[in-house]
Amino acid sequence: MSPALEALMQADGTPYPGKGVMLEPFVHQVGGHSCVLRFGEQTICKPLIPREHQFYKSLPPEMRKFTPQYKGVVSVSFEEDEEGNLCLIAYPLHSESGDLENKDPSADCEPKTKMLKWSNKKQSTLLLENDNYSKERARHSRKEDKIMSYNRDEVVVQQQQQAEVLYFSLEKGNVVPQIKHNPWSLKCHQQHLQRMKENAKHRNQYKFILLENLTWRYTVPCVLDLKMGTRQHGDDASEEKKANQIRKCQQSTSASIGVRLCGMQVYQSDSGQLMFMNKYHGRKLTLAGFKEALYQFFHNGRRLRRELLSPVLRRLREMQAALEACESYRFYSSSLLIIYDGDPPRTPTRPRHRASSNSGSSRPSHGSGEASSPVVDVRMIDFAHTTCRHYGEDSVVHEGQDSGFIFGLQNLITIISQLEDHSTD
């Protein structure tokens, strides 16, 4: 394990017996289908996909300020405490140069058998709803069934998954509102843990990559996840997958403007509520509906946060220039995240909002002016279907720039500029 990763595991993560870090739900995931977990205050992790891992390791320098910082790879296993509750634990990899792919369920190490004690974090770990196991399993103790139980007083998952736009009242803790759950991240967790559980006989170690948590500086992160480009399928997609992705693009704003809403979380300070919007709602939006959703994202329930628009536009234009210089890259199915604080500091400085020890390139963009000007962040994420001529083994090599992604960026810039120019409360 590299010294940097060792320091990260000691400093950022919640320690767990046996040199592990306990993973918790990442409540600010608003889109995508991959299970994203909170490793520590400044770090998240997600299942390692070889192509995405390759992208982060060979990132062009000019792209670094527009993507999360890559922090390494860990091995993740799930373990039960003495009550049968399931928890996910990250451990350092013995060798980062080894096989890093998550493909063959039987290829990894033997599952750990040792039982580990719970470490005072029981309320924050993710537990799932009881799942009616087969009669064979019913002979086992009731403790094991607790694996699939989730705090019902916090959230009724089944009902939430049906709704595409939801409102939650935030818990007030020391004046700062607390986000306890998010319907989309919860759904991703349930599906992922269920798959891991079904696979447990063959395997209990998975590779995850560690990435910068882009929301850590914000008290109440407002997050917009936009699927970029006019095409979503990778070059290696099956005919069925290709047809499915083409249909989704044609039936949404992806085909017409190169961008569609994939998820949203916005804080409305007048009611103290968070509004969540998921990808199914985003796919149905017309151009007018998409513009309205962008307006809602920058509106706090009382007024349009106009002071955020100029920093966002500046960042989008910088990204466009960087992408126009990126030869041969295609960012199929990548997303763009826009993040700002729904509960900005009342005073010019707040320690939590200081830039981290990361390189300056990964700091959010500040508005010009006084110290209390708004902080916004705009980044590209999700590179599982990214391709480039440097990858060597790809069947298709593309020339020039990613015109579909850039088309989406240009239209996004136009729409946000119109918000800045014309909107009135």
C-alpha cells in the first residue's frame, strides 16, 4: 500500500478493527446506477470498472481540474456483526499492480470468516429491508434476516422508489440541516448489496476506486447530475444495449440538445425541505421542462440564486475549451455535476469551506469579489464507457473532439445564460 493511501485510510476514514475503514451510504448521490459509498469526509468509493480506472490513471493534465481527484484502490468486503447486521469494510490492497478487474466472481480471495465487533456506528450504516429468503435459509437464526432491515422510521423505501419527484424535511441539528437519506442513493445501495449478498458463496472481496468527495465542503450540498452528449452507448455495447440507449436519447432532450437531467437534489430554504428529482423524471422532460428544472435547481424557494450563474458559466466555458483540445476522447454516458451550497455561510469565512490539501486544480471555482462570494463546483464524472486512442485495445479509434458532449455543453451554457439575462422572480 502506498504511503499516501495509508495516510488517507488513517486520517479520512472511520476506523474498523483490523486496519479497515467502515463504509457508509453516500447520501448525495442523485444519479447513476453504481453504488457510491462514503469512505471518509473527503473521499468516496465506487466499484472499480477497468476502463474508468484506466481513465483516471492516464488523465490528461488539462482535464484534472474538471474531474474528481483519483486517490487509489481498496478491497471491499462485507462482514456481519454479532447481531447479524451487515457492514461494508474497505481494506488496503496487497498489490495495486495485480488484477484489478471485477469480473470473475470465483477469482477473488476466500471470504473472511472472522466475526468483527460493531464500532458504535450502527445508526449510520446501511441496512436493508427483510427479503423473504428461501425455506432453506429460514432455518437460520433471525439475526441473519436483519441484514435486510432498514430503519423504517427514517424512510419508506418501497413508496419512494415509485415517485420521481420527492420532498423531504431536513433534520435540524445545531442549526445546520442534516441530510439523513436520499431515495436514489438508497435504491442503488439496496440493489448493490443484494447482488453482493447473492454472490457471497463465491466471493467476498471487491475492488473499489477511491475518489474525491466533491460535496464535502458544503453544509447542504445542492447537486445537479446531467447526462451529457447525444450518444450514450459505448463502442463495445451489445446491439440490444445500443438500441436501448439510442431510444432513451431520442425520447429525451439528449438527442435535441445533447444533455438531459439524470438527477437533482436542491435545498429550499423557505420550507426547509430538500427536493429530489430522479432520472426517470429527467427522461420525460421536454426542452421547456428541462429549462424549468434548471431554474428550480438555482432557486432556493425564495429567490433565484443569480450570484451562482456567472461562476457556473465561467467553469463550463473553461471545460469546453479543455474538451475542444482533447483529441480522440469520447465520453459516452459521462455526466456533469454542478454543486453549490444550499445553506451558504453567513460570515465571510468558515473553516469547513476552506480548500482541502488537494492540489489547487481541484478546488471549486469562486465567484469574484469578497471572501463570502458563492462557491460552485462543476465536474465530469462516470467514465465507464470513455474511449481514447491511447487505450490501445479498443476496436474503434475516434478522431477529433467529442462533438456530442461539446454540443451539450454549448446548449447548457446558452440556457444558463438565458436564466442570467432574462429571469425575474
